Amino acid sequence: MDKNIELALDDISLIKTVIERTQQDFSKIAPFFIGVGMINGIAAIVEQLMYFCRNTIGYGSSLVRIFGVGYYLIKFIGYIILFLYFSRKLKITNNEISNGMLKIWGIFLIGSYVFIILYMNLIPTGNNDQIVTLWRCKELLEILPIIFALFMTGILTQRKLITICTACYSVLYLILFMSMKEMPFGTIGGKGTLISVSSFSIRVVMIFGMVALGLFFRIGAKNHGNKYNTRSFSNEA
């Protein structure tokens, strides 16, 4: 009899482990996406401060260089800290789907900025059409990995809304990029500059889109209950 009880307890423990590793509880990773949006929001403020200093003080100001470099460092270092923090946090939950999704985003977010920094350092100085084209293509290094990561997120979480929204934005971005339309940017305190509309759309996605994705997972976990209560197994045992 005691042996049967021990076998039953082992079976319950195994079931609990399987459920914990495969359950679709995305509430723990939701703050990660909100954090990505906040990091990009802070970086956007720093970028506007750079343009403000450039408009009011001049190109040669040390503040312009500090804010300019800070814009990229905030995102790069912020992504690394965010990834390391949630890697440790999600490791405790032992949920394979959330851990896999975090790894995908960590690789694409951090990896893309490594390539962006290298790419910018390799672009020669000058102001001819070829160099302008090279600078414009820089945004592709940022958005293409994000689009791919969003598609992977939709597939892993089996959320059609994410996949559909990503597909729609992909088409929209392609249209905006090929149109080569520009808009005023950084006009606080002066004329500012012109950036492509497609580049501005990336900023919108990385700030508001990421926050919306995090809220989608957090609210979805509460409303749809994609989490099994494994504590009940322990109580029954």
C-alpha cells in the first residue's frame, strides 16, 4: 500500500513538473516587454535633448556628443541588464516557453545593436548620396530582427493577433521605407533635422508597441487563465 502511495506521489510530481515547464503563463515575461518600451522611451528623451542642444548650442557642443552616444548606450546596456535580470527571474519558474521567448528577444535586441554599432563605425565620413544611403539602411539592422522576433513570439505563444499585427506592420514598413518620405524631427529649440517616416515608425513600435505587447500578455494571463494551478497538486499530495 505504501509503495502504491509513493508511486502516486511520484506521478503527481512528474505531472506538476511537466505542467510548470509547458504552461502558457506569460505574465512573468510581460514586464520584460514593458521594460523594453521604457528603455526606448528614455532613449527617445535623450535623443531629443541631443537635438535641443544641437539647435541651441551648436554641433560642436560636448553635450551633443554625450547625448548622441548616450542614446545608443542606454538601449544597448539597458537591453543587457533587462535580459540578465529576467533570465535569472524566469529560471526560477522553469517555464520553457517563456525562457525560449526571452532568449530569442535577447539575441535579437542585443545582437542587432552590436551590428548597428559596428556598422556605424564602418561607414566612411562624407555627405554624398552613397553615404546617405548607407546611413538610411542602418534602420534595417534594427527593425528586421524585431519583426522576426515578433513573428516568433506569435508562433510560440499561439497568438494570432500578434502574428497578424506583425504582418500588417511589415507591409506598412516596406511601403514607408520604399516611399523614402521624410518628416521634421528634433525641432525643439530650432529647425532640427529630417528623418524618414519609416525610421519614426520604428520608434513608435519600440516604445508603444513593446508596452502594448507586455500589457497584452499581462492582461491576457488574467482574463484567459493560461496558467494551471500546480499548488493544488501539492495540496492533494
